[in-house]
Amino acid sequence: MGGGGSKKKAPPKPAPTPSKPASSRRAEPTPEELERRRREEEENKRWLEEAKRVGPPPPPKPSFSPGSSEDEYKRYMISKFDYEAWENQIILLSRKLRQAQASNS
């Protein structure tokens, strides 16, 4: 019936996880980089405000109170979708306005 002398092999040891080399670590951004990011963020805000001014009017911001009925929840989800679609339209419009201004310069 079976040889009692067979031994099970130990499972293989997992390979050691290599640590990241020093060159792949992120360095702190330079003051120039921080300033460039700040200016870019301000520029994006300015174009978003311009898009809100010339774009379609915003739909009412959805609100939901806990404990509402299923129909109220459905209406909330539809109005939330409409509001998010409007936000996306504004973002797209701001990018188009910025691009149009850059191509006219």
C-alpha cells in the first residue's frame, strides 16, 4: 500500500519584494513647479467661471432626505444625474473656450 518513506516537499518561499530604487521616488516639487501649478489652477477657475456665465443655467442642486420613499429617491437620482451632466458640460465648455482663446492668440 504505499511507501511510508515519502516526504512532502516544503512549499517554495515567496520571492522577496524588491524595494523601489532611489531614482523612482518622487522628489518634492520645486518652488517654480508649485507656482506653475497655482497659476494653472487659477486659470482653470477663471475659465470655469466664464463657462458658467455663458453656458446653460444650472439645474436645481439635488437634495435627498433619509427615510424618503422609493419614488423620491428615484427623482433625486434623476436630478443628481442632470446636475452632474450640467457640471460636465461646463467643464467641457471651459476647456473649449480656453482652447479657442489660445488659438486666437
